[in-house]
Amino acid sequence: MNSGNSSGSGSGTTFPSTLNITTLTAHNNQSVLECWALQPGYSLTSEAGVSGNVVLDLGPITNNATNILIPAKYDGGRHNAPALQWVIFLSGLAHITLPYSDDEAWVSGGKNGAILALDTKEVSAEGHATTYPSGEMTVALEVPLSQVPEHRVLHSGACRVGETLA
């Protein structure tokens, strides 16, 4: 996450300015990993229950969100994202690899467990591969999007430790 100057109401908490997210996207019909900073970033909210804290729009959804239970040591094989979507890993571990690159992403469930999966068959010929190598069940949420969120590309490859929530 980028450092920001927003503070929670009276809490002394400093919030980041935006959310940095590992993204599966595509260039030249091949899936790639990139680290994106979502734009326009966090803003203060007056929403009841969280007033004075910060929120960030994750983009408009198109359909039902789904909850997925993935058994330990499961191999999801090579595939494309079925739709533009957030994949939010609540627990477990996902290992994402690309067919023509050494780039990879290790995504642990929890506060840094969200990725954007945008490498649909319309933009990527062969997609990516995902395995779930931990000895525990992986729990994930898939949230389909109607459009790609506004963003700035920080660099190629997955976001590194320290670039997401600390």
C-alpha cells in the first residue's frame, strides 16, 4: 500500500492512500501479472458505523458473488478467468503461474488475499494455472465486475511484500 495522510477519527491511525493489488491481465494475447494501484484511492466516509474512516470503490459488479471451497493440495490446472472478477481468498494459499513466464504469485488468504483476475479467453489464449498447495482448505469469494477498475500500473509481476497491506 502507498502511505497516505488520512487519519481515522480520533484513532491516530494513518491510512494508506490507495490499494495496491496483484492483477492477472493480458498483453499480446498472453496472461501477465502486474501490480496495480487502484484509482482514485481511498477517501473519507461519513457512512454510519465507519464514519471518519476511509473507503475505496472496488468497481461495479455484474452478477452474484460466489463462495468457493477448494480442498487442500488441489490443482486447478490451466484456465482463463471466467469473467472480469475479484478473487478474494479468505483462507488457504493459492499459487498462480503463467505458461510463458517465470512470473508467479503466492496469495495467502486474509487481508492481502485479494487479486483481480482479468485474463479472460477474449484477451488471453492460454490463461494461467492455479494450484492450492497448503494442507488446508482454501476459501475464496469470486465477485464478477462489469468493467476494469481505474488504476495505475506500478510494475510488472505480482505486488511484493510491503506493497500491499502491512
